[in-house]
Amino acid sequence: MKRTFALLSSLILIASTGCTYRSRAGSSDSGSSQAADAPSAISGSHWYYFSDSGIHAASSPKEIPARVFRPWTEAVRVADSAVISGEPALLINRLGIMTTGTGTEAPALHREASLFPANTAGGIYRSGDSTLIRLYRSRFFADGKADASLPATACLARYDGGSMTPFLSAPDFGLAASAQCVALDRIGSMWYASFKEESASRVDFTYLEFPSLPDKGNTEGIAGIKRISNETYQKSVSPFAFTDAPQGLVSLLAGIPADTAFSLRVHSRSGESSQTFIKDGEGTPVQGTAFVSGNGTAALFADGSFYFNPESSGGKITRLKLPTLSRGYVYTDFVLTGKKILAAWEEQRFFETGRAGLLEISIPDEVY
């Protein structure tokens, strides 16, 4: 059954605003550059943008209003993507989790007032049968200065059937309640975490290694958590060489010129967290995101280059070009839902984000 994402008004907040922005590309001013040019390679696109209140539709990129640039930790933007219980999902910082719906189910934005928008959403993880969301607070960026009065928060929340509840906090890892989990990775058989404590006078980091997440409130579980040095931590979480990536992904991207450098964050059905693979080459590495599963392999790069090898294609690789974004804008995460690509885009300036949103675009029939 064919579903049209654009028609599901239960999720999308239609913004009635006369605010537009000029089409002079390349300006660093948030109010002067447009989000994208007209699509050239594929048609049937729908544009959406984020605000502090939700997701809004726009008939064209020119209608998307300006946003004040904010540190990426504080901006409303897509922070991660995943497939949760067979359903594609996007983690939207300061808003919640957006599920795309499967079958007759409609897309939905799941919000939890106790967790969003006060926390920065760091990523989606899997542990056993549980789906977990990493959360933290930046005391520096909260007010533009260090603020020791901010209350402690859960560092991991459990996501279950559209609801989110606090799960683990820093004391469950043997740390002070004020410590914030700013990084978490599953590498091989071990978890690696970086916790940060900020005060008005100093910043301290603690690096941990452990085989499994601790049980909530079980202090005996802390015994399995080992503190490691910064050097050991950095070596443990270093990206893998692209030659070690899943073979399906290596084959998918074999046509990229050999001298092209890129960094690819890869999601797999069995992985408990995403893995990053890098390919050395000339210039600054192009950032990208990829999914590897039994349904096929797909990758999207920041410039809109999309590579796709669905299981039904018999090994045929398709390269599509998403609408070209103006200078200062990039594509980030994506999910596939039915025969549609739902790609996140955002306006970037150093460590800050301005406008951000989603592009829904149909995959040509001949690809399947």
C-alpha cells in the first residue's frame, strides 16, 4: 500500500508565516541563504522544517523562516537515525523521537516533557531487547556560561512503544550525579563512555570501559566498570578503516573515486551502536550515513549523493542525486520508509546550527 508522508496532518504542523528569505546563496547570515535549489535529478519532493514547537511543512525551501544560530547541542536538529523494531525512526534534538510508521500506522512524534527539550539528545542505542536514548546537558552552552546549579539528569532513557522513561544515571556508573555522558560507543564486546563534569572553574572527564550496561540501582554492577586513560579511550573508539566495513557497503561505494576521502557513520541491524568508518584521500573527508541490513544497503553523503542497493534489485546499484543545497547547508541522517527517502538537512556554521528540517523524496520506480 502506498503511503504519502505529506498528507499525514497528525504529525505535521503547517506553519502560516509570511517570513521568507532571500535567494543569495553562500551568505553566512542566517536570514539570507536558501535551503536548496529546485530538484534536478529526482522529483516529487516535500520540504519540512523544525521549530521549538514541532515539524512544519513548506511548499518550497524559500518559505522556510530564518533561525538564530545556536550550538548544535542546543539546536532543534536530527541527532541520529535508527530502525526500531522494524520501524524507521529519527531522533530530533529538543523535540523527541519521530517514527515514520509502518503499514497502516501513521508517522508520529513522541515527546516526553521530563526529557525534552531540557536535554541534548546524543544518540540511539540497543541493549538486548531495549532501545535506549542518550541524553546530557551542556552546562556551558545552557546559558552561555558554566552553571553549576543545573539539576542532574538521566544519561540513558528507555524508549518503548512510543514512550520514554529515565533508565540510567551517572551514579549507576559509579560517578557523581552531576556527571554528563557526552559519548557512548559499543566497540566489539565492550562499551566505552565519556563523562564530563563542568563547574565554574574547571572541566573534568572520566573515561569508562565495561562489557555490559549496569543494572539500574544495582551498585554491585559498578564493579564491572573500569576507568581508563584518555589515551586508551581515544584509541579504543577510533574509527575503523573503510576496508574493514561490511562487504555490502564496500561494494556499494566501489564507484567513488579512489582519491575521495570520506567518513561514514554506519548503522546495522545487529549493532548496538553505530560504527564509524573512514577512507583516506585528498581534501576534507565528506561526511555520510549508511544503513546495512537484510533489506539492502544505502548511504547518503552531505552533498546529497545517495547510493542504494535494495535486496530486490539483484545486486544493481543505483546512485541518485538529492536536490542540491546552497552553500552552508548539508544533508546529515536519513531513513528509508517504503519507497521514500526521508533525509535530514541543516544549516551549519562552525559548531552552530541555524535552520534544520527534513526532505521527503520518492525513489524512482525503476530502482526497485
